[in-house]
Amino acid sequence: QTWRCPKCNDFRDGKQNMALWRLPDLLTIHLKRFNCSARWREKITTKVNFPLTGLDLQEWCHFESPVLQEGNPGETCTYDLVGVLNHYGGMTGGHY
């Protein structure tokens, strides 16, 4: 991806990234499981692999994040799965 440098006005190669600064006590992840296009709408049925215990988000945290600093006993990067909400049915109806 190229961008224009605000200092020299030259086009340069750029890289975008995102890192987490803090992590919540309770992490909720919502996966989009429906595909909508101009022609049709359908439910995505591919299997999702997710760890039941020990989901470690440390590699997604900024290296200066308070979560990664030593001497911060209240902060953790590891999560365990507590529950799953699953939709049974199609695009026109179903149950959770």
C-alpha cells in the first residue's frame, strides 16, 4: 500500500497494523456467519476451530501495553471459553 509522506510529499510504501493496548475482563467474540451478495443470502457453514481453554492474546498486544508489563498481577492475556451461542436455521428464520 502506498501513501504520500506529509513531510516530503513523496509516495512511500506503507504498512498498516493494529495492536491491542488493554484487554477486557470478559472477552466477547462475534463471528459473522451469513454471506449476503446481490444475488442471494446464505448461511456460512464452515467449521470454526476455537480453543476451549488458553486463548492467548499476548501476540496481539502492543509491546508497551500495560498487559505485558511485569508487576501487573491483575492483567492477563489468556481466556477460557465459557459459552457458545449458535443459530439453527437459515436466513429467513431459525432459533438461537
